[in-house]
Amino acid sequence: MAFGIGAYVLWGLFPLYWPLLKPAGAMEILAHRIMWSLVAVAAVLAATRNWTWIRSLGARQGGLLALAATVITINWGVYIYAVNSGHTIEAALGYFINPLISVLFGVIVFRERLRAWQWAAVGLGVAAVLVLTADYGRLPWIALVLAFSFGTYGLLKKFANMPSAESLAVETAVMFVPALVFAVVLQARGDAAFGHHGAGQAILMAGAGIVTAIPLLLFNGAAIRLPLSAIGMLQYLAPVLQFLIGLLVQHEEMPASRWAGFLLVWIALAILTWDGLRAGRRARREARAAAIRREAAPEAV
């Protein structure tokens, strides 16, 4: 539980870190995050001498992780842009919406049948997007891109079926060359911030790799020890912290219409969580009853 809380709290505090890297732009920060993340995860794998997985990496798995790398790069870039341009609350909205996107993916990809309360939650999520579209005067595109990209990333990772550290190594390796080329071109043009604003800023830029790797490793430690229901409850810690940072630290605007949209999302998440816990309890009761019936049945002669 401590690993899980640590992971989601660190993810929730990201909006406090990325502004420290200014005057670097979002794309430069993204490029350095990719490059230094590969360095950090390679150091972790080297320390654990965990390289045998490379030999078993197949073409299908590698292709899925390459797609995942593209999707998470979009997610990281939009998130950094959002936080550094005064849209932290909208970014938090994306991660509040994400569980609803996962439910929709379950219907579309896995042909799952939704229960009535799940449909109610999805309906409230759609209503929230409409309310927030009216409030912003546009679609909340930052939130939607973050929600759909992260949902797609999770789907691809599910199909790839590889542990977090190893998959991050592949993903950052796929994007390393484009990130390096972008960083070199930026330096050649004289538009780079890295190395031109003191040692502190350069260290913070390089620290983006460690900042990315640590919560991921904590999450991996929690995911193999905690039930899925506990992980599902913990996932709301990050967007709650992001929302509070946007509201109380960065002083972003929250008119009444925006509060109404967020309230609809929170009600939808409450319904989704309650329904999931109720369904989980019912499934466990049925499993216990089935086990009792099997034990009570006479053995076949």
C-alpha cells in the first residue's frame, strides 16, 4: 500500500516539477524526459542484472510497445504543455475521465456488456464533457487527449504483457533517437534552454528521467502485491492532487459552470467505483458458494 500511495502521490505532484524546467519549452522538456528516462531505467535494469527479457522480445510484442511509445509520447507532451501553460486543472480532468474511457474500451475492444450503473456513469461523463465544452467555449481537448492517449497506452501495454521497467526501456529506446535529434537541432539553432540557464536547471532537466522512473517502479511494486480494487481506489490520488495544485497553488480559474462539469465527473466516478466494488463482492460470494457446493458434493465413484 505504501508503494501504491507513493507512486500516485508522486504522479500527482508532477505539476510542481515541470514548471521548474522553464524557460525550456514543452517539446524540449519532453525530449529530455525521454532521453533521461532511458538512462534511468537502464541503470535500474543494470543494477538488477535484468537483461534476459531482451532475448524473448518478439516482433509482435516489440510492435505493440513501439505503438505504446508513440501514444505515451503524445500523452507526456500534452501534459507538460498543459501544466506549463496554466491548464493543470484541465489535465487533472483527463485523468478523472480516464476510468470512464477504460470502460468504453472494454465495450469496444473486448465486447464487454456494461451493467446499468456503468452506463449511468458513462452517460454522466458525456454530460460533463458537454457542460465543460460550454464552459471553455471549446472541447476540453487537453483532457480528452490525455484520457484517450493514456487509455490507449494501457490497452497496448495489456496486449504486450511486459513488466513496467522493461517496457519503459523499450518505449524510451524507440523514441530516443527522435528525441536526441530534436535536442541536437535545438542546440544547433541556439533555441535550447538546456545548458544555458545554470547548472540547477540542467540538473532538473536530467532529473526528469529519475522523476519518471521512481513512481513507475513504486507502482510496479504495488501492482504485484495489492488487489486490483485497491489499485483502482488509489488511482484517484493523482488527479485529486493535480486538481488541488491547479486550484490552490497555480490559482487557475474555476467558475461555477466548471465546478458543475467536474461535479458530474466525480459523481460518475463514485457510481463506477461503487458498482465495481459491489460486483466484486458478488463475484466473491458466488465463488465461495460454488466452492462450498463442490466440497459438499459426494465424490464420484
